[in-house]
Amino acid sequence: MKKVAVVLMLLALAACGERTALALKPGQKLPPAPYGRADQPGPDELLKRPTIAVPERSVELRTRSEEREDDPFDLPPPEAAETPAPSASGTP
């Protein structure tokens, strides 16, 4: 019972943290501007995730099973070549 009480107290303590906007501490500076950029990006711009980090889905999900169409590019691997490829050392 004591373990449960301790865990509940720790959860309650963790949940009462203050949530405020992010800001620099006094005397702290933003990182230097990226190479080739004339202006310094602001905090909001630095916190914004690039599109590549969170891509949007461009294809609708299938909602029911459907037969797949025949794929003309689904080819078997090529057969092994009869002549071996030349080695890097130049000897056959």
C-alpha cells in the first residue's frame, strides 16, 4: 500500500509543473544564423518542425480488402551473368 501511495504522490508532483511559453534565460543568446542566411531566425521559427519531419499523408487508406492489380514492374531478378565482373585490382 505504501508503494502505491508513493507512486501516486510522485505522479501528482510530476503533474503540477508550470507550463509557460519558452523563453531565453537572461544573458542567453540564440544560436548563430545558418550559413548563407542574412537574418537571425526567431525562437518561433526555430521551434517549427520542417515539413519533412512531419509529412502529410497524400494517399487515402484502403477501407476494405481489394484485389491488387497486376504490376508490370514486378519482375524477377536478372539471371546471373555468365562472365564474372572485373575485380577492382584489374586482374581477371
